[in-house]
Amino acid sequence: ADLYTLKNRQDDLASITISGVRFGEKRATKVIEAIEGARSLTIEELVGSLGIDALGKRRVELIRQAVPGEMDT
């Protein structure tokens, strides 16, 4: 949950030093943009990323098509 609060602490993130190398503004911006992009997932992406054997994005999409409207909520 703390990942989603980094946007408010971008300066702190940019000032982090890892193995003697400062994280920097560019990297901090890229990390925050990637996190923001991950906020909205399709049902296929969400369920497909759970790591359930034989249940990837494509299979979830096929299931969703087989039961229209049932997985929308």
C-alpha cells in the first residue's frame, strides 16, 4: 500500500542512495509513472497475474466472453 503514496514523496525517493549511487529525479519519476500505470488493471490482467496454474490472461478473457456480464463486478 505504501507504493501508492510515493507520489507525495517523490523528492524523498529521488534522494535515496543505493550502493553509492543516488536514485535521482529521472528514476524516481519513472518508478512513480510505472506505479500509477499499474493502478488500473483489466480483469484479465488481475486474475491472470495471480499465478494460478493454467489461468493466464487469455484463458480469463475466454471465460469472461463465455459468461458475458458475470465478471464485470
